[in-house]
Amino acid sequence: MGIELKRTGSSNADFVELVKHLDAELAIRDGSEHAYYAQFNKVDAIKHVIVTYSDDRAVSCGAIKEFEPDAMEVKRMYTLPEYRGKGIAAAVLNELEKWAAEIGCSRCVLETGMKQPEAIRLYEKSGYLVIPNYGQYVGRENSVCFEKKF
């Protein structure tokens, strides 16, 4: 299966559509906590987006946004269910890290939910280490935060 990774922005129609699928899945996984997390996942200010295509179909996405002067925060990682387990999300994450380094950052941070074990495995396999919950995630039992220095 050939895939193409495209650098774009948050107004990309394919990204917007994939994020709708992501939000629908997270609403189920997060349950009553979804509204809390959703407020931190607006995409209008995100300038660095990757959309992955397989046979011209948008199948995966991810984004980074400025976190600190030397760090980007990974946001909105999603892969359509039928394309999971094929290494696509790892390729998206790798491209986001490359982009962050090109911008002059030395690390990426992210938050994911305890109810997303697949995401946790992806980040651990990709070299991310658990860090104390930051910002709005401090004290949130469902949140686990990660960092990768490069």
C-alpha cells in the first residue's frame, strides 16, 4: 500500500473531515469528559498539518502547534479504523517531528487519553517518555502526557 504524506494547514478539507471522525470517536471513548477535552482541540489556529493519502483517499492526519519557543505540541492524530495497524500513524508522527525540527524545535509534547491504549503504544514505540501532566491536563486522571526530545 503506497501512502503519500502532504504538509498543509488546518483549513484543508480532508483534514477537517478526518477531525470530524476523530471527534466522534473521542466522544464515545471519553464519555462525560469529552466536552472538557474538546475545548482544547480547536483546529483553527493550527498551521502545521499532515494529511496522509492512500490511493487519493485521505486516511490519516496529525498536526503540531506551538507549545513553547523550543517545543511543538502534537495534536489531532487520527487514522481511519480500516487503515490502522499499518504504520501510517507512525509515519505521520515522524513527519510532524521532522517538521518541528525544521522550524527549530528540539522536542514535541502531547497529551492523550488513558482510554486510548493504541495511541499510548504508538507514542511509546516512537520514543516518547511519560512526563507530568501539563497545563489544562494537570489533575486529569484520564490524561497521560508525553515528551520526545530530538
